[in-house]
Amino acid sequence: MKSAEWIWLPDACAPELQHTKHTVFDNREVPFAIVRFQKEFSFDAPICHATLHVSGDCRFRLTANGSFLGMGPAFPGGDWARTQSMPQRYYDTYSFDTTGKSLLLLAEVQLCPTLLCDISDGRGGFYLDGDVVLTDGTRYPVCSDDSWICCVCPQWKNDLFYDASAAENVWYSAKAYTRPHPLPSEIPVCEYRMIPSDESGEFEKIYAGTICCDIEATDPSEVRLIPYETPDLEDEAEVIRTGRDMHYEGFRIRSVGGIRAEIVSGNPLIRNLSVRAVSYPGLLIGKCTTEDNGLNLVMETCEHTLRICRQSIHLDSPRHMEPLGCTGDYYLESLMEYYCFDDHRLTRFDIVRTARLLEATDGFMFHTGYSLMWISMLKDYVLYTGDSSVITDAEPIRILLERFHSYENADGLLDNPPNYMFADWVEINGYSMHHPPKALGQTILNALYYRALLNASRLLKEPLFERRAEKLKAVFARSFWDEERMLFCSGKTGKTETNEWLPQNASDPVFTLHANAMAVACGICDGDTAVQVMKTILADPSLPDYQPYFAHFVFQALWKTGLFEKYAMPLLRRWIPMVEACGKGLAEGWIQPCDGYIFDHSHAWGGCPRYWLPRALIGLEILEPGFKTIRLIPRLKMPGLSTVTVPTPYGLLTCEVEAGKIKRITSPEEITILLSEAKTNE
């Protein structure tokens, strides 16, 4: 019996299409190709069910007996600006019912990376392993081997240009080659829905997916399909040339709020303009409804944007499609998910894939501060799910923190990291807080480091990290506190080394809401000082504003200081004008970070109200991981009746709340609930 093998075009038939670059960050010019693989399996009795494990390099689209199954495989992860492959490659599992005595499998495999999250091992390949079950109960294996046929699809010039008039396909026998078998993906395959546009090409919401349409043409014609999230934010067009009737389905996943069809030549008719929307499977079962319709719209928009960012990895947005380097985005998305969905395997898989990246890079990630948030993401995953198996391999945590330990000075303060990014998507004093200088980023990075050390100490039960945290806390105030302003400055001034992501340092001290809120949120500033700091920064209009992303840390600081009740509601209501202006998806921000920048509307990183509003209404605190024991201390007194439903490992926790009082609780019997009243510092 043959076992599954990686297969590809024979070397002699297509020598130029054997190898490719690992990621789009490699600027080498390499050939693009989509290669088709096909085989029909025949049986003596009708088929009732099939299970297929499928992978491709770098991406594939699969059909069975003419029916679309999916696109894959699960992205391996990676980092911004990384030009190397990842240690692992994964296969997706498709399990489906079918009929008839034959199974025709057709896969289209893209050779060259074109998305930011595309990762190739450097060579094209297709892999399939599985079995079919017949109606008589017998089971037969199916696999990829040299009995398959394959061809280059000359119609695809790149993944945005399809020329139906190109030469006919030339078929070859596939060639098997030796390569490590892919690993099973730890998540289910994505689900797909066909969403039609209205007559003008608009969609009710923004979706992630592939563009589809029918084209009727009797003469040579060229059509451009231009997707956009909003009319002022168009993306690259997909170009189709044809001289006949055809159905078109794009190969690149797009972020689509509408499609503008443009006829370049000929007289074609374009019908059934639609998007095959793709997202991680799952029903929204967490609820948060109030008598404030504006906040309800915010909740709905956050939920939808979260859904389109949940793919086979969390995305910063389906317009950007970045790899697993924007950890702050994925961390905030995972927090939202705990209040929306009961499936957290995607978060776990992102944690694991990031751990593999840290092992491969000796703890280095492009966004220095974001890499520390990975430990917070891991800690909260254990807290909400009770699944501590994710930290069985603790080595990546140690690798990451030892790298940061190498950035410390003799006092234990981070003083010489490669950069201080990422802080926020705003500009302060002419500096971008994406990659601020030391004087605007050092305080934030040290606060994040302190929290990472404490979380690691608790997760791994290693006193070393707690001792480092205590040492850092002792020097933090001495280094950054300003007695005159009664605030922390944002970092030390003076000459520093510079690089592409570390600009020349500011010469004068800078005071920001960002540095002070982060110090409180991370706990390196606490007690009465933290309370006074928060009151000061929220009352000072001279301090630079922040984006929806950074609002999470402002809310976290308010929560820690007992000021949530007093200050949070006006901040939460900042989202209402944004979603009323465009409810198709969350805008990337509310302050233009630089001249000419246009926000996308598919960025879930700004969706923290979907985490903070339900949490505050019931005041949820998890005392034992996995909801074994929780405390409910409502932190908001909203008028009218609000209902909050939170998924737990044991089932749904539902609370009805009115004016800051819990009126009714329905919960699984496995959960022990303690009720308390909030203590405030108003």
C-alpha cells in the first residue's frame, strides 16, 4: 500500500517552477504559477463518506466531484519582515459525505507567496492523505503520489490576473519527492458562505473572501473588478480577459465591502457579483445587550469585525493579512473571543505557532513590545479555559525573557533594546508611536516587561522572574517619575543608537497618557499613586490622544484603580460616532496618524468594548482558572436592563443587570460564584 507523498511538476517539464521565495518580504523576482493536480478514484460500491488531510505550498484550493471544499492550508505563522520559512507546515482535514462510485479530486496550488501571511518552504508541493468509506462498510485509502496528473494553469498570470484566452493546459504525470510530512492543524477548517452584492456591487458588511462573478462575452473582453472596503479605500483590481461565457472565482483572499466592475474592452455582461466569505467556524453565543442602542451597535460591529479577522490565524485585518507578528492585535482579539465564542482552539494554536517562532529566532520578534504581550495572551488563555497544557513546553517563555534580560542595564532597567515598538498608531511631537524613540517608548516597554516577568513567574512558578520584576519595579519610579508633573515621563532623553525602527532620540522629556496608563495597567505603578496618575492624565487635555487599540490599556488601568465606574462610560461611547458613520466594520482608528493615511474598516484591534462592556456590567473576575470559582462585582451602573451571556468551559453564564445590581444569574452548577460590591476610588 502506497503512503502519501509530496508531489509537484516534473523538473524536466518546468525547471523554472520548482523553487520560490519563502515570504513576500523577500523582494526577489520569482515566477508565479498556479498548478493543477487531479486524480479520479473509482470503487466497486457507492461512496458514503470521505476524510482528506490536505496541504499545499504555499496555498491550495480543493474541490471534490466538482464541489468546493475549501482553501488552505492553515497558515504556518511567521513575523513581519521575516524572509525565512517556519519550522512547521500543517495539513487541513476535510470530512464530508458524498455519493457515486467515483471521487474526482482537483486541487489548484499557488507556488509564489503573495499575501503577507503566506509562508513557503521554498519549493512547490501538494500533499493529500485520507480514506473513503463505501456503503458496504469497506474503507479505502486515497493519497497523493506519482499516479496523479498535473499541469501549469497558464490562465493565471498572477493571483489577480486571469486570462481565459491563454493556451490550453498541458498535462504531465506528477513527480513525488521527499519532504517532511505536514503536521495536523490544531483547528477545524474554515467555513464559507456565498454573499451576493446588491445591484451597485455593495455588501451590507465587509467580508473576507474571494471575489466571484459570471461573465457573458461573445467577443474578446477585459473586465476589472475593483474591491473596496469603503469607496475611498480601493484595493488592487482583479483583471479577467475572456471571449466566452465563464464563471470566475478569484484566488486571493480580499477584504470586500463592495466591488466596482469596470469594462475595459468588449461588451461583456457581469452578473452575480459576490464574495465567497471565509472565516473560522463558530456560532456567536456570547451576548451583551443594553438599552443603549448606540452601544449595542458598537457590540455588533466589534463582533462582525472579530469574525472576519478569525481565519486559520488571527489577522490584524483581512486587508493587511499580516503574519503572527502583530501580537497585540491577536491578544485583544482573543480577549474579545472569551465573551463571544466557546471555541478557543485558534487562540491556543496562535500561542503555539508563536512559541515555535520564538524558538526559531532565539526570542526575537519584529515588534519588541508586542512579543511581551504573547505571555499575557498565554496567561489569559489558561485563566479563561483552564487548559494549562499549553505551557507544558516552557522553553519559549524562557528564551523570550532571556533575550529581554540581555537588554537590561546594571539596575535591571531595559535600556538598550533594538527598538521600542509598538506603542500606538499615533504621532506625537513629530514621532510615530509605531516605532518611537527612547524618550517616547522606554517607559511603556519597561512596564510591559514587568508584567511579562510576573506572568511568567506565576505560570512557570520560577522565582527568578519575580526577582527580576521586583528589581525593575524598584528602579522604574526612580528612572521615570517627575515630581513637578506628578507623572512618569515616557523615557530617557539623550543620544542613542539609531536604526530603521529606532529614530534619533528626543532632547527634552515627553509626557504622554500612553506611558502613564501603561505603567498603571501593567501594575508597575500601583496604590494611591496609580489612582492619582489616572485622574491626572484623564483630566489633562494637553496630553496627546490615543487610538481605539490603546484604549484597552486605559480601561485596564481604570479597572485596576477602581476608577472604571467614574471614567469608562464616556470612553466607551467614543466608538458610537465611528460605527454610526460606518457599521460595515471597525475603523482602524479615530485619529489620522499621519497625513494622507486612510483607515481600513476591518481592524478588530479596536474592538475592546466587546470585552470591557460585558465584563464591567457583571464585574467578572476569575479566581480559579477555567471558571471554577468566579467573583461578580458590577463596575457600571447603566440605566435599564442589560443582559450578558458569557461562554464558559461548563456552559453559558447569563446575568441580568440593572443599575449596577445583578438581578438574575443562570450558570452551570460546576461554577462557584461569589458576589461582592465594587470598591471605587471616586
